[in-house]
Amino acid sequence: MKVKEIPAAAMPAELLGMKLEPEKSAELIKGDKRPFIEQIGLFSMRRDDLLQATLQAARFTKEARTDQQRFRDSLAGQVSSSTPQVLRMGGQLVYMSAGQKQSLVVWFKDRTMFVLAIRDEFPQPRALLRSALEIKA
């Protein structure tokens, strides 16, 4: 099965006043036959042409065990080079870790995994995360 791109219309128009712009995720999926992933999307958020954050979404097939904590823990651990800290934010379980000059947050809604990367210099990382957590899967 070929992986398809998540359409921009499936995402909110903006988060925290920043327009969610679709990026070329076709290169991520071109010719790729990833088991368990049926759709993927990459979106950027900029202020004054400066990249502030990116949001990646991956929708898994029904065969993926996204309801199992072990499956989720494993995926979240692969996103970062450090062991993520597991927190609950607004009733949602999130995996937070630090990347190179950025914070990484992973969470799951139904069969969709979200990865939010936020610049360390961004002044409202928690507010942006809260806004992103409201996205429907």
C-alpha cells in the first residue's frame, strides 16, 4: 500500500496565530511502502518568515497497535535522541524531549501520531502545544 499525503484541509488553518503551511511531504513518502502508515503530512509555522515550529502527522492503518502503550512508547522513543519525559497535559498523554535547539513533543489521537517541533527561542511553547493538542485526529 502506498502512503498518501494528509491534505491541508484536514488540519486547522492556523495555530496560535501562525498559518499552518503544508510542506513537501511527498519526498518523505515517495516510493515508500511503510507498513502501518497510510497517510503522512508535514506542516510549518512561521512568524515574519522565520520558522517557529513544525508539525508532522502520521495516520496509521487499522493493523497498527496504536492503542497499546508499548507501541506508542516505542514510536515516541524513536523520534528523539534522548529518552522522552512522559507527561499529562490537559488530559492528553504527551512525550516531551529536547532536540538540537528545539523541543519535541509526541502524542497520539486515535490512529494518528503527531510530532511537534518547537524552536527553543519561541516565546510561547506551552500555548502552542495546547493549541496543537486540540487538533482532531
